[in-house]
Amino acid sequence: MSELVLFIAKSLVDAPDQVTVETRQDGDYTVIELHVAESDMGKVIGKQGRIAKAIRTVVKAASARENGKYMVEIV
């Protein structure tokens, strides 16, 4: 799942070499932390958070196939 988030984020930003993804467990959820360059933060979040919502929706749909619970945090 983290590879999916990494691929989407690298496709959106100007500095794909600065994109990193970390995964950690938080209770029942697997939290995927997305780190991008500060100048690319707006491109990942989008206007009114639309792109961030879309990334979370894709992860939610993919997690239904794996029977897992994932959360995406943009740091």
C-alpha cells in the first residue's frame, strides 16, 4: 500500500526525489505518513484538500481488497 501512495505522490510533485513514505501501526490501523518537500505540499493537498481526499479514497478502495485498515497522513 505504501508503494501505491509513493507512486501517486511522485507523479504529482516537482521534486520526486524528496518524497518519502513511512508506515507505522496505530492500534487496528496502519498509518502511512507521506513526506514531501515544503514547496510541493500544495500540489499534494490540492485546492480545499481535493487531491488529499482522492489519495485517501484510492487507499481506502485498495485496502478493501486486502482486508486492512489504512490511514494516510501528509506530513
